[in-house]
Amino acid sequence: MCRWVAYSGQPIFLGQLVADPEHSLIHQSRNAEEAKVGINGDGFGLGWYGERDEPGLYRETLPAWSDDNLRHIARQVRSRLFFAHVRASTGTATSRANCHPFAHGRWLFMHNGQIGGWSRLRRAVEARIPDALYACRTGTTDSEAMFLMTLGQGGETDPVGAMTGTLSALRALMVDAGIDEPLRVTAALSDGSRLYAFRYASDGRPPSLYWRQTASAIEIVSEPVDRHRDEWHAVPDRSALVCCARCACEVVPLAVEEPARAEAA
Amino acid sequence: MCRWVAYSGQPIFLGQLVADPEHSLIHQSRNAEEAKVGINGDGFGLGWYGERDEPGLYRETLPAWSDDNLRHIARQVRSRLFFAHVRASTGTATSRANCHPFAHGRWLFMHNGQIGGWSRLRRAVEARIPDALYACRTGTTDSEAMFLMTLGQGGETDPVGAMTGTLSALRALMVDAGIDEPLRVTAALSDGSRLYAFRYASDGRPPSLYWRQTASAIEIVSEPVDRHRDEWHAVPDRSALVCCARCACEVVPLAVEEPARAEAA
Amino acid sequence: MCRWVAYSGQPIFLGQLVADPEHSLIHQSRNAEEAKVGINGDGFGLGWYGERDEPGLYRETLPAWSDDNLRHIARQVRSRLFFAHVRASTGTATSRANCHPFAHGRWLFMHNGQIGGWSRLRRAVEARIPDALYACRTGTTDSEAMFLMTLGQGGETDPVGAMTGTLSALRALMVDAGIDEPLRVTAALSDGSRLYAFRYASDGRPPSLYWRQTASAIEIVSEPVDRHRDEWHAVPDRSALVCCARCACEVVPLAVEEPARAEAA
Amino acid sequence: MCRWVAYSGQPIFLGQLVADPEHSLIHQSRNAEEAKVGINGDGFGLGWYGERDEPGLYRETLPAWSDDNLRHIARQVRSRLFFAHVRASTGTATSRANCHPFAHGRWLFMHNGQIGGWSRLRRAVEARIPDALYACRTGTTDSEAMFLMTLGQGGETDPVGAMTGTLSALRALMVDAGIDEPLRVTAALSDGSRLYAFRYASDGRPPSLYWRQTASAIEIVSEPVDRHRDEWHAVPDRSALVCCARCACEVVPLAVEEPARAEAA
């Protein structure tokens, strides 16, 4: 379980979400309120779009609360679309390659949640990564595998359809393997232009996810960064939020196929 | 504020205090129960005596809970006298040089607590480090300065007297500088043979400190590592615990001089 | 390309090979003389057998020359069988998981060399890792994959046969994929009792590898650590060196099968 | 000894000096040609001016050549005035606090060279840091001390005069202490508007330093980043280079006072 923020709108300093608010992402790194654990100290990451098509990444294994470089970058870098993530490992190692966000070409992805039984499923899931993307796998997380799988099944042209396909495929693999633990996902995806967020749990208990739209920006967050709770809307379970810079966000249902559970032999 | 353990006795694997017990030091790194903060994730350190006169050190900026090297060393290294420490910074940077324990020659030191108003006092405190030890200062913590000051005023021959002198001098400097914040200290010191622990607070609220003596060992800990609460004794405030490998520990009062507070001008 | 040392014999401090000699492994980390590059600064690692069946590991991303923890561990830890490795990446990231040695159960492995065309071969090689070991894959190097492949084909009972099989399989995969770059390997493997070293290159240009046997120990090294060149023997290309604590080392040919190169279409 | 680059002019991506040229600063980090050592792998740093008065800092202990975050920041961040530095330690630890550049308020500083006999001089030099700046000392390098000393003697209003004073004071301290090793300095200093570079050696052997002025920019470098050697001018020994965004750079002599050497007793 982790905590994250995604922003699209008028360029702001990353710190305006990451460091400055009362319940900023850095504050959440040791005081998360709506997660299973309050500590998200297993590394963190920033991904931001600047002047280039490809996003920049800054990922580090220190806790977000103790990294001076993070404070500097958050104060200096301004972006119209960025992701930030603080990590609480569900078992994989604390390494930069396992820190979110993940980038591929112009795409950026981050995740909070867990593929239940990951160590037993890993081989089957990695087998679904297409050849062209296999060499891009740099860590061992379920999250990065989910990203590459989604890109591999048309994520660049139909992100919502591809994520639906990924989640359906993961559920099928989990049921095949007899895994009872749930699949729980909140995730964000972007190509530097549109911004997508996803919320899903196979057991009806997805991680928290909120969004707020103002005249100048869309903010999507694991936990509201301030106390104006009335401004923040929960993203419904089994839904995607589809946003672009100059349009209203749209909530779209995620038609994930739930496989029939095989009868015990 | 930090948490620590010190051990002297039959050689054991470091992990027997650091990693294995229900409320081991690694467990305390994110679940401390008797400290102001539950998270001690700003680095950690091990110091142990093996075959050489000088102790070994392993210090790292990652949280103790996520460091694989720590797990390995704790499983492999056996020692008759060792220190382990998890750090919660009171303001100074997360760097190896600021992680405890600190070593000088055959001496090892670690600290939990705070010299109130440290950034205002630092220059005056560092001025008390003798020339011969000044080049050994590698970090910026109040703790390392306290160690070098103590060594500098006879710590190698009379540890209890020298620590009493250090605390008295610090209190005088604090009052001179008009600092109202307290001086709070629990600390451990060893030359590889005898083991000293100190508990002191200028405001009567010292950090927690416990000790247990068995047939084979002495354990001194910020928090008991197991639930046998009846075996653990609190070290009294303003006391030192003086232990050697084959004798009973002795509780000795710390006669710290409290300066008269200057009248407001 | 990397540099490494392996030791089996009377317990010595790791530093006696790693830090103390004129051309110690730490010295080689920035002054290698028989490698393509003189700098081996992309992380390092120690693996050693102590009182437990499983080896201890210490791996770090800093260069070996600047890590104080390494100096301490090398001074304090004594072992009858240990590996040490300084890394020069051939393309994969500088992360602890990509640092050698690799451990699995009681087995330890390290490698110097390269599987030519690794990014194109990675998927096919990882497919050869058996299910039971797949979850143990923590990094992205060719070296760790080679280790798990070797364990997977009987490495625990017939190390020389299994390594021969791995190298033959790799060569077949390389030729299938039309890869012209060579396969070059020097590697060490141990179960804590016997010690195996391997030297092989598909193009007749294997990395350097030497060994020396004294009354009390066997040392196997990428480069001699001292200037007594007459004491050091080169391990022949396409050979294994099989050593045990109380017997003379034996040089055994490695019967790697070289696949016929497919005709160009 | 280290290598660095400083830039002032039309905003460019940091990578245009740090990563892209044939002999970029990253290339110099393992292939320096005009320094005593070719390897500058003891950490690195970036300091850049963006939209704020204070510069941003990114400093890391990994070698510059293996840090993915550096590559990303250099590709994404554009600046009109920036410093970049790769470090070869002359004895102090590899820590972020010892990496250049150093920042204080709107000022940025970096250094290549050495105060001879630093460990013996450290106390006397640190005593020259004024009270107001003492708490800003976060590392143990001679370089950071030189920076704070210079700020402390009027560096913010008369940088050339203050640096001259610092160098004169250092020379006096060195001679007093009977230190025969030289004082060698190339350094850069900026307030985000003007850019100063200094070259000085007490023994006539200063580290290399070059500059190039074009219609749009000033570049000052330890080693030319490309092979157009005719475009680069050596900064003379005992000189400062004073540059502003819209004026020609000026070479100014540095009137460092050389103390008379005390007669041997």
C-alpha cells in the first residue's frame, strides 16, 4: 500500500502538492490516515512532464520525509502534469527500480494496491509482457508488470480498455492459481496530455482515491491534501476517471470480468 | 528521539536483540511504543566488538526495516558486546556520519535524546572538543559532539565522572544561552570491556531506559524487546548503570550540576 | 566486466584479500590492470560463510573504494570461505540486486564477463529458470539468471555438469538469435564446502583468472593481489577449477557444446 | 581534485554541458584528462537557478556516470545559470553534505583543489566562520568551510575581495601551522546574477580552468567539453573571472598575500 498524487492543469511547482499543504504527500509518507499502514517509507518518486515529450523521473530509496533533493526539486520544478508517489512495500525490495512512477516513452504510471499472491503469479504475469517491452522491465514489482502488460495490450490507444483487459487477465490468473487474496488497485496513467485514474478491488475494498477539479486544474490523490473535505470526491470503485487539460473529468465504469471460480477438484 | 539496545555477555548473534524478538529493535524502528514518535526511520547503526580491540561499525541511511544488509549481518555476526541504534532525527541530516553508534579507538557511544537548542549551541559545544579529537568529528549531531566532549574530559579513565562533567557543562551552556528546552539523554558507552549506560533529563522527563541481567548477559534497551515486563528494570533518572562482563551491574547516581538560572535583565 | 576474489581455507579476515594487499580487490576497484576497463565502480559485494549453513551478504551501490562499512566488515569478519566482487556494469542498472555475489539457500555465485546481446536474450534465458527459483530473481543481470539456470539444472548435485549445460544452452540461444557478440565467463560457485571456479569464452578471449594454493588455503582471483606472479597460475580457458577445503584443486575441462552457426538466409 | 562546469547565458538544458558533449562532465567523471586522477567518482552535484531567488540542489553519493536521476534532471531542467561538479575526495567522506555545489541563501559555490594539511587546519579555519553562518556548516570539507568563510567576510558585496581575503587568511594559517603542502583552488561563485570564477595555487600549479564566451553564453570548465580547443581560454593563475549575463567577462588579478615563512626554530 502506498499513497500518491497526480496533477494536470496550470503549471505549478511540484511542492504545491508534494510538500506545502497541511497533509501533503510528504506528510502522508509518515502520517497516512486512510491506508492500512501510516508509514510509506520504502522509497518515493516523482514523474513530471516539462518541455520534452518524455517525462522526467526522480526516484530514491530514502523515505520522502528525509530527502533534501526531493525538497529542492519540489521547490524548483514547475509542471503542468506530474505524478508523485510514496511507497510502502508489500514485499518487494526497496530499490529505485521498484519505486513509482514507471516511465516508458511518453507514458507514466503509478500504482497503489496489490496483486494478491504476487510471488506465485509473477512468472505468469511477466509472460504477458510483450517481447518489445520485456527489456524495459527493470524491477520486480507487480505494479511495473501491470504497467507493461497494459501498454502491451493497446494501452497507448485505449487506456481504459487496456486497463480493463489487464485487470480481467490478472483476475483470471489469480483464480486459476487458487489465490484467495484480493486484487486491489488505484493507479494513474498519462501520456503527457490526458490523465487517467483507476480504482478497482476484487473484494469491494479498494484503496482510497479522491479527485478535485477547479477552474485551473485536476488533482487526483490517495488522500485529500487539505481539510476542505467537501471539495474532494471519492472515485467510485470499479471506475476510471478520464481527464484532459481543457475538459471536465469523466467517470467511466471499468467492466472488469470476474472469472467463475473453479470448483475444487 | 531514537531507540537503542546494548548487550554484554555470552556471545550471541546480533539478530537475537536486533531482529528476532517480538519487539526487536527493527520492530521498534516503525513501532516504538515509549517514544515521542513511533517511527525511527532516519538511518540506523550497529557497533560490535569482535576479535580486535576496535569495534566494527555498520551504519546506513535507509530505515532499519528495509535494509537487507542489516538482516544478513544480524544473522551472521556474533558478538560478546554490541550496540544497535535506530534513529529519529531531531533536525540534523540523514547521513551515515550522523548515525549512531560513534566509534573512536576502542570506544563506542550512542545516544537517544536531545540537547535543546542545538543549532544555537553547536559552536560552543564543538569548542569544548579538544584538539586531538576535533578531526574525528565527521557529522553534525549533538550526540557525536557529546561523545567527543566526554572522551576529551577523561572519559577513557573515568566514564561516569566525564559524562557527569559533560552534562553539567552542557547545562551551563544552555542556561547561558537562555535556552528553555530541556537536555534529555539516554546513552551507552563502552571500551569493549565495561559497559556504561546513562539516563538523565534536566526536566525530569528522560527518554525510557530499561535493563535486564541474566546469568549470561546484560541487556540495556530503550524499550523491552519482549513482553516479560517483570524482568526489566527502569534505569532511574539521573543515574548511570555500570556493568562489566562478570560482575553485577551497579546503579550509580549522576551528580549533574544544575546552574542557577540567570535573572532576566 | 568486473573483478573478484574467492577464498577457501584457514579462516582469515576478509580484508586480507579485499583491503590489505598491494593490489587488493579494493585497489582493483579503481586500478584494475587486466580488465577492459580499469574502473569497477558500479557497486560491490561480499558473501561469506560463518556459523550458519547460509552465507551472509553485504552488497552496496557505492564504489568499493569509498564505503566505510566495507572497510569495517573486512576488518572484523573472519571466514573460512568467502567471495568478494567489484562491479563494472555492462549495461544493467547500479542497484544492490544487481551486485554480486548472489545467494540462494546455501549457495553463493559471482560472475565476471558478459552474455553478448543480453537485452535481446533476456526473455529466453529467464524462461529457462525453473518455477521453483523464479521468485528468487531479484535483479536484471545476465549473471543472476545464469546462476538460477545453473541451480535449476542440477547445480546442487553436479556443479560442473550444470555449468557446462548452462553455457551450452546460452551458446545455443545466442546463435539462434543471431548474436555475434561473445559469451565470456569467469565465475565462482560454492555451497559453503566445496569451491568451484569456471573460465570460458566462446571467442577464445576469456576474462583473466588466476589461482594459488598454499598449505592453508586456496585463493582464486581475477588479478593477483600481490606481485609474487610466480605463485599464481592462470586457470585455462574452457576449464573448471574444483577445490575442497582439504584436498588439492583439480582442473577439469568444460565440455561446452558449440552450436553450428545457422547459415544466413 | 574534482572537475566542474559553470554556465551563464540563454537558458539551456543542464545536459547540454553535463551529459551531451563528447567530453561532458559525466564523461569527465571517469575520463578526466587534466586532473591528477582520471576518476571523479566520489559523488556529484548540480546547483541551478530557476524561477526562485535561491538555487536548487541535487547532490548524490553515487558516481555521476551511474545515476539515472542525474540523467533525467539533466534532460528536463533548463537554466540560465547553473553549476555542476563531479567529486574526487581528497580525504573527507563520500556523503551528500560533502558534495558540491554548496548553497546558502541565493549563493552557490563549488571548488576543485585542496587546502593542504586540512585535517590539521580544520579547527582554525572553522573558527573563522562567523556565528551567523556556523549552523549552516553541514559537512566536513575544506571547500564548504572556504565558502562560509568567504561569505562571512563580505562575499555578498565584494566577492573578489572576499575570496582574496579568504585565500590570504588560509595561506597565513597554513604557514603558521608549518604546512608545506600547497593551497590549490579553482572555484565558482554566484548569486544567481553575476558569475565569478577563481584560479589560484600557492605553488604555481593550479588545477586546470578554461572559459569560453559566445554571443549567448559564458561557459567555465575544468576541462573543455569538446575538441574546439581554440575556443577555450585558460584562466590565468592568481586571477578571477568576473562575468554577468549581458557583459563581457573580465579577468581580474587576485592579490593574495603570501605570508613570510617563519624561520625554523
